[in-house]
Amino acid sequence: MKAMVLAAGEGRRMKPLTDVKPKPLLTVAGRPLIEHHIVRLRDAGVTEIVVNVSYLRHQLVEFLGDGNRWCVELAVSEETAPLETAGGVVQALPYLGDQPFLLVNGDIYTDFPFATLRNVSLIAGGGYLVLVGNPPHHPEGDFCLHGRRLGFIEDNSSVGEPVASIQSMTYSGIGLYDPQLFAAEAPGKKPLRPLLDRAVAGALLQGELYSGAWEDIGTPERLASINARFPSVPVSQ
């Protein structure tokens, strides 16, 4: 199994920290966010990793190298300008091959056990999303779960539940995807959410709720907060 770490964004909400450094190189517990992901993916048995880069990409390319120091094989997908999530994946498809791959946002911190996704069976052309409880900055959530099937929060017609009883959840930025979900997309800049919405409508997405450590490092305040709570997270080299 291969993985892709998304690291091309400009990190505008993280300014001024990202004026001189790309967001995936900001540190939690003394290590860059992207290094936490690489090491945890490796420890989960995922040793072929693709990273997309754009904003201040030369810093990321220099830091990542060929992945040898982490005992992984790294491929870099360079974007002249950030293509957003779906656009970045579409460009990177030649690196990812034709088997399901892990997709991880480079600007989150989590202890999610990536190895568990190796045992997931996808619906053909679909995906499997890891959801979390809604954080304070996103109280409305993204989707809900009916068993393992992803649904829209507003749509309860097929299950007969009142909307008020349906728990909304937030996409964590961690997922397992069939590359065929992206294969028909034209190259270019495009976000992930419209593609996910179409897949939900087509009953192609499944998922789970994760209640362990997860943080969206979206602002300098959130970065400071997580460093205060996790001052010495061990990460094996």
C-alpha cells in the first residue's frame, strides 16, 4: 500500500509563521508535522510515500530528500501553484498506481493507527474516511455515519431517523481511496469536497469515528495549544 501526504498548501491562516516556512515543516513536540506522518506511516508498514509540494517547495524538497533516513521511498509531486486536494491527487496518480492508497493531510497531528486501514475493503471506485468529533472551529461537521456508510447530515430519508438524532462528524483528513475515484477528474485546481459529495450521493463512501488524538493545526494559536499539551511526543527514527 502507498500513501500520499498533502503538503502543498500556502497555510494562509498560519501567518506569520508560514511567511518563511511551509506549514508541514512547523513543529509539534520538536519535530515537523510531516515527519510525524512519515514515521507513523512507516511504522504501519507503509514505506512508499508520495508528497505533493508547491508553496516554499524547495524547503520541503530539501528536508524530505529521498526518504532514506526514515527507511521509506519518497516521491515528490511538484505543483507550480497549489492545486488543492483533489487536483493534487489527480496530478499524483501516476505515482500512486492502481491500488487503494492512504491520503493524509499534512497539517494535522494525530495518533491514528494507520495500519488498521490496511484491512479495509473498499467499495469499487470509493473510499473510506476517518471521521472525528466536531472541533470548536467546525461545529457543524461534514458527514454522518449510518453503520459504516457515510451520509449527508441533512438527508435522513433513507434511514427514517429525525435529523436531530443524527450525529454530525468532521472529516479528519485521513482516508483510504480507490484511485478510480479520481481517475475521471480533469487535471487542474479543484477541492476534494465536491468529489466526496458525489461519492456519498452514489453510496461509495464508508468510514469510522476515531476518538483518539487528532488536531487540525490551522492557526498559530492551535499550534501553540497542541505543543503545550504534547510537549514530548516520542517518535522513533
